[in-house]
Amino acid sequence: MSIHSTNPATDGVLAQFDEHDAATIDRKLSETSKAQREWARTPIAERMDLLRRVAQTLRAQKSDLAPLATLEMGKPLSEAVGEVEKCAWNFDFYADAAPGFLADEVVSSNATDSRIAYDPLGTVLAVMPWNYPYWQVMRAAAPVLAGGNAMVLKHASNVPQCALALEDIFKRAGAPAGLFTTLLVGAGEVAGLIADPRISAVTFTGSTPAGRKIASQAGTALKKQVLELGGSDPFIVLADADIEAAAAVAVKARFQNTGQSCIAAKRFIVEQAAADRFVDAFCEGARKLHVDDPMQEHSTQGSMAKRHLRDELHAQVQASVQQGARLLLGGSPVDRPGAFYQPTVLDHVTPDMVAAQEETFGPAAAILRVSDADEAVRIANATNFGLGAALWTNDLDRARKLSRRIEAGAVFINGLVASDPRLPFGGIKESGYGRELGKLGLHEFTNTKTVWTGPART
């Protein structure tokens, strides 16, 4: 079997790779298992030195890495550059913070020494998506490696060059052979990898249906898993908000990465008293997006990653219009080679319409008008997803109270929902479970061990 790397902006084939065969997979897993055992015994200061070298290597290779991501999945080049920089920041953060996060926690006692220790768990299998081909992987890799674990990457099959480039980053940084390794295999090999005794845990980012399969397979093998799945994030705008500021951020929240992000805002829930102003400002910003070859510096919206995903988005837009949504902008594929889609705005969407019920993974925004804050929260929660949410209001006391009623893994007040190495990241409901990033993300793939020591006896 072969894995093809195709440029979604031109439909041209970039490269072709043979899938790793059973012997290669076995050799790589054995090498990684050996490297992990040695890495677990490596002093933490040396582990942190590697993390810093990885950050330095990412920055040094940025001019090669960024265009590769743009070619393989279609994001604007400027966004690809920012993605690499964010990966480097993540490794620098954990290099500084991980020793404190991993330090024993002493529990006070009069006669005994009781403490909580955080030991390595083993080798973590990372099954990762294409939309952020570097960040999704390195977001998980930094805390996994800092904790004394190793990582095996099974990346999305449409970004094989990015997957191999990440393996090369660790080699350039001087990582032990096998500590981070890439397997070029199809989805059909994942169950076998999870069942392999050399794999200790699984981290997965991707769709909810695929997450269900991963969870079932990992559950059968009794292996720890962290799942970051789909989202239909609400972006709530109350009438007392700075409407122009909210609209400006809303454009970025919906259309960055060509709308292909689990934490992209997808449902814009706006209080009726401010709805017309918000819609006008939002559409004005969306009209300024420049859809073009993502390798061009002036491009602010690139190609979607796959034609069939573009077609699925178009079907969702058409279905919503047929249900009564008003098409204010876009609504069609761009007439050119590749998987381009026009920036699209749907107004007067109701909660029962397709654009509100399903995850729209592309550049299409659904605007829902509500009477007040209570209705906004009710509609925000009327989804099977629960990843991120944004809330815009100038009444910060009310905002904090409302944030506790919103069913999501993160609520950003007057800001753009984003992942941050310093803060835990993840969802609830069908958006998954477990946390990445921050202290909690590091502890997810450690053995949280109780160590109880009684008094010495003579």
C-alpha cells in the first residue's frame, strides 16, 4: 500500500511513500520501547535539555517546516509559520515548568512520610489529525517526553511529509534513537498498535466517530487514553459587549485555518438588540478575507484540506438554506482547481438547522439570534459537543457567573478561544475527555503513585 501526499490547493501529487510493513513496525516499536526505558532513568535536567534543543531546532527549521504544512494541507503560509513557533513555545514552557510539575507532593503526617510521586507511564501512541499537522503532535509530545515517556506517531495519511519532518526534528535535536518515531501506516493498523504490549497509552485528536473506535480499542486493552474530539463551539455576544471588537475576533475565530479547527467558533449566538450591528461588522470583516493560493503572502484563507470535506460543508450550507437560513455571504465552492470554498455567513439560523446541529468543519459561520443571556446559554448548551466557548460582555461579574453555566472544557471571556501551554485543554460530552497542556496535561500520562513511609524501626 502507498500513502500519497497531495497539494489540496492544486490537486497535484507531491510525494508517495510505501506504508511501513510488519517487520518495520516491530523494529520501530522495539527501538522505542528500549529508548523509553533508558529515558525514564535519565535525570530530569537532561530531559529538559532535550526539550530546549527541540524548541531551538523547530525555530531553526521553521522556513522549511511551514511551507511543507501549507503544501500538504492548504493553510495560509503565515499561519503555518505561527504554528511552528507555537510548537517551540510549548517545548520551552515544559522545559521550564515540568520539573516543578513532576516534583513529589508531600502530604503532611505526624508519624509518616506520605507523598504523591509522578512516574513515567511508558510509550504513548499518538493518533493525530491533519488540520494542525505540527501543533497537534507537539502539543502532546512535550509533556509526554518531559514525563519520561516515549511517543509513537501515527499521523493522518494526507500529511506524511509533516510526520517524517517531525521525526527528523528530534533526530536533529539529539534525541535518543526511537524516543520519538513516526509510523507510516493506515487507519487499519491502529487497533493492532493499541493492543501491542509495548504501547502503554493512547492520545487521540480527531472526529467523534473515530474517537469512539479508539476508546473502544483502548478500553479493550485496558490502556489509558486522552481524547480531543469534535466541537460546535458557541460564540456568545451579549448586547452590552464591544460589538466591533467582538466581530473582529469572530472573523478570526471562524475563518482561521480555513475554518478547520475543533475549537473554531461555529455558532455565533447574538442577543437580538445587537444582532444587526454584529452581523454587519462580521460580514464586513469576512469580505476582506483573501482566498487564494495559500503559499502567497497575501492569502488569508487557503484551500480546505480535501475535496470531499469541502463537498460535505457545501451540503451542510445548502441544507441550512433550504431549512430557512439566510445566506448573506459566499455559499459556494470557488471556481478553480483545489478544494477552495468561499467565506460563508448564514444568518437567522435556528437551533434545529443543520448548521447548528452538526459540526461545520470549514469556512461557514452560523448566526443565531436570541432574546437574552439565558436563552443564549440554553442554546449554547443544546449540542452534543462541549469543547470551547466564547462569551462577550462588558459586565465581567455576570460573565463569570454565566461561564459556570456553559457546558464546555474552556470558556474565554472577551477573547479568542485558543490552546495555551500554560492551561489545561480538552472537552466534555462528545468532545472527549482528559486534558492536554498545563500541569494536568503532564500528569495524564504519568503513574500517579502513592508512596507511604512509616517510621524507621531499630
